[in-house]
Amino acid sequence: MPPALVAALIGLADDHLILGHRLSEWCGHAPMLEEDLAMPNIALDLIGQARGLYTYAGELEGAGRDEDALAFGRLERAYRNLLICELPNGDFAHTMLRQFYFASFMQLFWQEVESSTDATLAAIAAKAVKESQYHRRHCAEWVIRLGDGTDESARRMEEAVTLLAPYAGEFFIADPEACGAVAAGVLPETQALQHAWQADVEQVFVAAKLAPPEAVYAQKGGRRGLHTEAMGHLLAQLQFMQRSFPDMTW
Amino acid sequence: MYSQGLIGSGDQTTETPKFLAAFQARIDADEKIEPNDPMPAAYRKTLIRQIGQHAHSEIIGMLPEGNWITRAPTLRRKAALLAKVQDEGGHGLYLYSAAETLGVSRKQMTEELVSGRAKYSSIFNYPTQTWADIGAIGWLVDGAAIMNQVPLCRCSYGPYARAMIRVCKEESFHQRQGYEIMLKLAEGSPAQKEMAQDALNRWWWPSLMMFGPPDGASEHSDQSTRWKIKRFTNDELRQKFVDATVPQAQRLGLSLPDPALAWNEAGGRYDYGEIDWDEFWAVVKGHGPLNKARVAARKKAWEDGAWVREAALAHAKKRAARQSVAIAAE
């Protein structure tokens, strides 16, 4: 079982690293100083969660790969993150809606992992669940503010809903690498979280006066390393130092 | 009443000699001046200018370091850099808040910054070209900032002094973090060591310039000293910085780019070479490598974010209106 669990954990870690990377791009460029602090703060939590997951995946794998070898040392096809995480930031409405979708999903996910049969993952979840609760609240408040703010902010939020609709479904597609871990009670079945996630989104959309997203064809493939064209450019930045100066200590 | 035209306004005062003497007596007795206390208009103006510039420096300072967040070499370094840049934004936030106690708004100060009229620390107009620049900035730029800021913890204006206590603690952590980046590079491969030396070569002189023009050329020092806003002269602080930093460079095995640098036994200090004041004034006047790009980046963020701020305000008003309707219906 470890190899499949390793792959599943790497996928989960990739979600956090790649989304944290995107969020950190806002640092110094946010609409207000409070968000110049809040977005890097959330990014920092996501990168912290990625580190815990990579480190544990590396230990289980037993091939000597540490968090940095996993984070920086793979080719694009070996990254297993959900596509929604790698999409370019777009405007602030797009960034916040994406972050809300992710945080809402991860809050439900980590709540389940807290009672995982794997003690290490349960410990990671105990910390992460608190962080994702905070992220969810912060981002949901922005979805509401922007959805029920001005005409322009409502229009931008509606656009974000449309743009993200094809990518939200991937949360609930079972990762084939995680099947064994799900059966063993190590990781939750993501499909089982869909109902609760939709209820959360609906409740926030009602407050935001937003129409629910239309059911559209779901884009998928992230868990199999099939990425958008944005991914290679992201990795070119992320891996720049490790590629330019391989095998050095920093 | 002070919120209009204070920045760059004339300095005429209508205060009586008796009022000014009573104020000076409070300063001389080391009393802290608080927001609602009477104070000379020029004292208020000086503080608004200084705290505003300090806040702007923190905000502009997020850009050169933010330039490396997505390219940091390890996850540990990435997390530390994110936290550091976030700290700088936090410093900006409480410095703007300290300035607001003097009757100027954050919006006004931000508009001054994005219009290009406000000044900020010139060092942030230089580019961060390599990862070692992140180490050099932490070590040298935050190190120089600490020299400048530790005395400000005892500044006569209460809100500024109190803000500086926390700022200095965090800057001290940043300085050690920067030095640790340099230490790793200096102990590393020849390429890493070369990167560290190159960064030191580029950041050393601009760091010395951070203390401002030489004594005698600084127009604000004397009055600021009497008011206990400033406790040491520019040259005194610069000397303290050189004396503290030279042994740190030696420990790294890196050389400082100053052939005139030498220990002065009699003076108990390091003598250093002539600073290129033409370069300093050129950068102050807007001709540094990145002055325009830095201001343009903040202007873009401010303008692109206008709809978000408007929406937040509109939403808050809607909520308040709904709440008052609900209360009226009860």
C-alpha cells in the first residue's frame, strides 16, 4: 500500500504547494494592505501543510526524497495537483472564489482525516482543520461582500463563478491512487464530501446573492499529471533555483 | 483640522513662545506626547512626514523581496520569506495607524505614495537580481533599519515609540534570518559564495546611504533632536552600523567593497571610504534603477483594487441599512 498512498499524499501536497504559490503571487499587489497580509498568510499555511505531507510521503516512500526533492525535483507530468489550484489568479474575485471553494473542500476533508487510522495524518489534519476553517471564513466573507457589493463586483463574481465551474468538479473525482487508503480508513472518500460542500457553497451564494454555478462538463486530469498550459510557467519559477543550482544546500 | 495640506504645507506657526516652552519642558522631562495632547504644528508635521515615509518604506520594501517568493530555493526559505514580507506589510499597517493618530488618513498617505510625491527609503529602488540579494537585504538593510529604529523606541511621540518596539523585535529576527541565508551561501559551493559576494558588493554602499546625508547636510536633524524624535545623528548611526557589520562580513569570509575600510585603533572604530553622494541624491530624486517601477507597481495595485474597496464599502452600508431596518421592525 505505501506506494499508492505516497502518490495520493504527493497529490494532496501538490494541491497545497501550487495553490500557495499562486496566492503568494499577490503579495505586494493586493487591493488593500489587509489583503497584502491575509493572502500571504493563507499561502504560508498552505505551504506549511504541503511540507508536512511531502515529508511524510518521502518517509513512507523510503527512497531518500525529502520535502524539497518532492516539491522541486519533478517534471510537470509528475505533479498531481487538481487543475483548479494551478489556474492563473485572474482578478481578486476569481482568486477569492477559488480559495473559498478549496478551503470549504479542505475543511471537510481535514475533518474526516482527523479520525484517520494513520496517526501522522490525523496529527497533520488536527492543525490543518483549524487553518482551513479560518481560510474558509475569510474567503466566504469576500465572496459575500463582492457578490452583494457594487454592480461591478457582482459582475466580476459572476464571471468567476462561470470561469471556475468546470474545475470545481475535480475535487470529487476519486483519485485511483487513494483507493487503498480510502478502504483502509486512512483518507476519506472525496465523493462523499460533495453534498456537504455543495450545501456550504449554496449557503454562501444565497448570502452573496449569486446564482448557483451551472452544471458544466468537468475538466479533470490533474491527478494524472495532465495539466493546463499555465503549469509549466509556474514550475519554471518554482524550480528556477533548484534547476539552475542543482544539489546545493540553501 | 490637521488632515489637510499637512504634507508639504508651509511651516508657519501661530503658537506663542509660552506654549512652545511648555511643550519643550515636557519633552525635556522625557514625558511621552500622546495623540490628544497639545503639540506644535511643526512637531505634528515632522512626525507625519517621518512616520509616513517609514510606513511607505515598509510597503515598497515588500516588492524587492516579494520578487523572490515564487523562486525561493527551498520550502523552508519560501515559508520564511513569505512570513518576512508579511511582517513588513504589518509594520506598514501599524505605522500608518500611528500616523493616523496625528490626523492624516491612510488613504491620503497611500495617494501620496502612488502619485510619486511621497518619499521612502531609497534602497528599495535597487533590483533584487539573485537569491543572495534576499540574504543581503535581511542582513544589511534590516540591520541598518535596526540601527535607525532602536532609538525610535524612545522617541517622544508615544504611538510611534510603542509601534517601534514590536517592529524592532521583528526586524532583529529578519536580520538574523538574512545573515543565516548569507552564512549558508558562504559555506556552500563556489557558485553560491560568488553569489553572496556579488550581492554584498551591490548592497553595501546603498546600505550605508540608508542613514541619510552626512551631518550638516540634513535639514531636519537639529529640531528633531531637540524634540527627541531623533536621538543620534546620521553619521553616528552609520558608524555604529559599520562597526557592527565589518566583523560579521569577516565571519562570512566575504570582503567589503571598500579599499579604504580600515580599523582605526585610536578612534576605536572602522574608517570607511567616501560615499557616492551623487548617486544617493540621484536615487532620492527619482533616478534610481527602479523608482518608477516601484511606484507604478503600487499604483497598479491601488487602482486595480479600487473596485474591491468600493464593493466592501457598499456591502458594509447595505448590511448596516438592513440591520437598522431589522431593529426598527422589532
